[in-house]
Amino acid sequence: MRTTTIPDPTPSEAHWREQELLLMREVMKWVGRSLASDEVLREMLHLMSELLGLNRGRIVLRDTPAVGATQGPATASIRHAYGLTGMEMRRGVYAEGEGITGRALQSGLPAIVQDIAHEPLFLFRSVAAEQFPAETVAYLALPITLGNTTVGVLGCHRIRSRQRHLNDDLAVLKVLATLAGQVLHMEQLVNEQTRHLRARNAALSQALSTHAARYGLIGSSPALLQALSELERVSQSQATVLLLGESGTGKELFARAVHLASPRSTQPFIKVNCSAIPDTLFESELFGHERGAFTGAHQARPGWFEQAHGGTIFLDEIGELPLPLQSKLLRTLQEGAVVRLGSQREVKVNVRLVAATNRDLATQVQVGLFRQDLYYRLNVIPIRLPSLAERLGDIRELALHFVNRANQTHQKNVYLSPEALDTLTQQPWPGNIRELGNCIERVVLLADQTLLTPGQLKPFLPQASATPVLTSTVAKSAVAMADALGPTTTQPPAPERPGSAGLGVRPYESAQSHTVQVLQQALDQHQGNQSRAAQSLGLTLRQFAYRLRKAGLR
């Protein structure tokens, strides 16, 4: 049986295989050592020349148009090279489709020139024809792609008379072109991540700036500093503080700041939202109760005033406090003692009161919804909190604070570009700091990108026309009075339709809106039934009764 033997490769073929392996091994060492394309690609071109005789290697990449430049033809230029001078590299600029290099860039296909001296499309742009040797010189151009996009060209020269197959050079160059594309892609990813990290570090540095945060209050605007100055001047006293301002301006934080700046800072700080507690439970919650004081009172319980003994109690939305409890609160403030529900024994308490409201208490006093003596007892040191519209310079710091807090809470990594922060400062924010914080949390939860630009931020911003906003003082007082006095009829108000242009608020009328004759006539028409008489005049029973008392009819 005859055995067929495969001839060993000639020494020259074995030599080239060793050179190719050495080239790949050394290039991969550089890739593992550094992701900087300048170092890796230049060394790759150097090894191509030294090991395989592929000389004057260059990598041509697409140019990025300058900002504001007029639209012109797309170009590409030599970015990395070996065997070319700086002047030769600067001359290597090609329009898309121009010459052999431009065509490879445009088509995304390899281009081979067997003899550059007899190829009309070869431009000799970087190196003049007389600088090439007298031998036949070939030119090879391989496209560099990222995904399905051609971003550049790997080109080189070779002497045709070398003892090496042209197809072998093409196979190696295809691998190197693919590797060059991956190196460029990795460098792009690293640079993008670096930009994000720098933006994050800048945001963290700014958010952690100590000069913009005092007592947990973020900002350094004159309006905020004025309120803080008033707060610090009264913090050492025991006087009652009344915080005034729009909803969402941070009254609870200011109340806590009063507590922290006072000698009571190590004692309890009790906060109470007067609008969130039913009237039937309020006395028990505020002043406490004894065992058996009412059904379900299985054991005695100290109220909030007792729990705040030695410290500060913060009554938020005090304008919502029912009239019967206002007198009991006044007594507690005057005598420094509470009486638990179901008990006759007084319990002494040492408490500093901080109250807050977004209502006009003086107006409520005039219409009989708030006790005048309690109002004067509370209005010892009024401090007006600025709205966010008065603190435009603080919006950036507040936004960065909310972004960092939301990222930590929800385990996210979302940040705003400087331009996006500028966009936030141009919003009206009628809901003040609360609205800004809610908007930022919505952005952090729903954003798909890490670093948001103004365009990507815009869908999350509140629309100016989405919620009607009362801007005048009269309109705001009308809403406050309407909320306090209740609906105009005994039937529940119909829900407002989406997109309705109306405010859904009953207009407020003064106590002199109806004459004595009109009131008496309404009573006569309904046989003395005050509820029906009030309905016929568009008033609540409470409003109607108040007008009767003012007119001396009851």
C-alpha cells in the first residue's frame, strides 16, 4: 500500500508563519497592557513593517465636523502611522470616495493595487511618487468597521518581489483591521464612562459643599439666608415661632432647624400634621388620655405634648385645627400644662412650640375660623419662608441633592448634565421644593440613560398647562377659605373632568355679600329652614349662620 506524504512547508513559509504568530502575540500583549489607541495601533503598524514588510502603514479615520462648521463633504485623515513623517500624515486627508483609500472607506470593501505607479486612482498624496523605490510597489487598504459602520481604513505598501503570497498579507491585515476596530471601540467606551464619572464626581463635590447646607437646608440664595438669619436669632429664646409660606417650601425642615439651633437640640422633636388627624382623635393624640376615657382606651397614653417635654413640638398646618381644640391648645400654651382626656389632673410640660401654615390666619380670624387670642399667641415670631421662585440660585444645589438621594435610595446611577441643570432653573415650580424633589425622583426612576441632556430631561418636566396655578394673593386666599368652609352644597362635588379649564374651587365671598333683607327673605321663603335658605343663596350652612349673627337676626 502506497502512503502519500504531505511535503513539509518550505523554510520561507515556516518563517512567515512564525512571524505572523509573533506579530499577533506582541500586538495582544499591547492590548492587554493599554487601551490607549495611540500606543496599541502605532505598535501594531510598527510590527507590520518590521516582521512582515508591510511598510508605511497608516490608519485613516473619519473626521468629526467642528461645531458650527458649514456642512461639507465628509472627510477622513491619517490618525496613526509608522514610517510617515508628521508632514506626510497631515497631507493624508481624503474625501469619501476619493482615491483608493476614499473608495475603501465609502464601500466598506478591501482595495488592492498591484502597482501604484500604473494606477490612475492612486493619489500619492502623503508620499510623493519619486520617494518610492524603483521596484513594483503594491498598496493594500482594508476597511475598519464598528458594527455595520465603516469608520476607517487600514492601509500599507508592500514590495511585489517579496517571497510571500499576497493572500497571506490580506488575511493578516483583515485580522488586524478587526482588532483595530475593537481597540477603537473599547477606547470610545472608556472615554464615555470617564466623562460620566467626572460628571458624577463634580455633582457629588457640589452636593457635598458644606457652605450650601446648614441644618439640612440646601442653598445660599439671599432669601434663604435671610430666613436662616431670623431663625438663628430667635433659636436661643423660648418664644413660639410661626412659619409662613407656600406649600412645599420646607416648613418641617425649618422647624427642625429651629430645634437643632436651640439649647433643646438633644431633647425630643415631635412633629404633628394637624390636617391628617380626624377631629374625634385629635384631643387624645395631642393631650393624651387615661385608661377607659373612651371605647378602646385600654391603657393610659401620654399625648404629643408630654412626649415632647423638654424639647420642641411642631404643629404643621395649624390652620386646620378645629375651633374646639384651639381653645384647649391656647390654655396649654398659657399655663404650660395639659389635662389628659378622662382626667382632672394637670401635667406640667416644658415645650417650645413651632407652628406652620400656608393659610392667611389673619383672614381666618376675620371670618371666625380661627381664634383671635390663639393667633396672637402663635404670631410671636413669624418667619416667612421663601418660595422656590425667590430662590432660583438654589435650584442647581437642590437638584443635585435630590439626584444623589434618589440614586442611593433606588440603587440607580443617573446624573444631569450642566445644561440639564440650567433647564431646571427655567421652570416655574409652583409646587416649590416638594415638586422639584418629586420630579427628580421620577427622572431617576424612569430615565434610560446615565447622563441626561436637556432633551432627554424634557419629557419628565411638569407641563405648564397641566395644572392651573393660582398666582394672585386674592385667588390663594379664596382657595384657602373654600377649603376651610367646605362645599357649597350638601352633595359631594363632582370630580373635575380631565383637561377641564376650571379651577374646581368655589369663589369666596365676603361676609357682607348679602344684605339683611336678602337673608330674611330667604328664611321666609323656606319657612325658617336655614339649610335650604343657605343653599338657595349658594352658601354653606356655616356661612349663612355667620351672616345671620353679623346681621343681628340670630
